Amino acid sequence: MGRALMDANVLVAVYRPDDSLHKKAVQLLSKVKDLGGGLVLTNLVVQEIATVLSMRVGMKLARKFMNDYGDIADESIYIDEELEKASWKIFLKQEKKGTSFVDCASLAVMEKYKLDGILTFDEFYPKEVRIGV
């Protein structure tokens, strides 16, 4: 397996033992690491995970994630102006109510960096790039 982007829902589930997808998320992350896949995070996804953990559990867990994520991800990609513009193009083409800008940014990152897939439980992403659903 090559390089794969991580979606927030997988890491949120990893960090929340009471999450209905916790066991599946832990197994997925372990499987990808065992296969030698490079795990990639974007700064927007990191921000989203920290926010969700803070809101659902509390700041203690959000801080733990912030201290740990560098050990989980093999690579970090920052959304710069070029990627933000590409993300907005994808976002503005969407028709579905509730579309996530962060998900659109992840698609832009996958395209620019030619990533092999995304670890996600989210059906927003095309089936051929989803790892874990």
C-alpha cells in the first residue's frame, strides 16, 4: 500500500473507546500500518479532530491527540493558498446539503499529491478511493 490520507472520523473513533466505530478504526489503522502504508494528515483534518474531541469528550483528550498525532502520521500536508483555491472549486460544485469544506480539501490534496486512498467511514468520497468503508 502506498500513501493514504486520514479522515477525521477514523482518528476520532480511535481516540474515543465508546465510539461505535472504535474497534473498526483501530483495526483499520493497524492494518494500514502493517502493510507499510504511509499515513498523511492535513492541518485542516488535525484541527477538525481536535475540535470534535474537545466538543464530545473534553480538552484533555484533545490535548492528548495533539501530542500524539505526529507519531501516527508519517507526513503532514498544509493547506496553502493554491490548495485552498482548489478546495473551494470542489466545494462549490457540490449539490448536497451539509457538504464539508474539509472533505473537499481532502479531495484536492489527494489529487495534487496523487495519494492512493483515504482512510474514512464517510461515503462522501468516491468508493474507489475509500479505505475502510
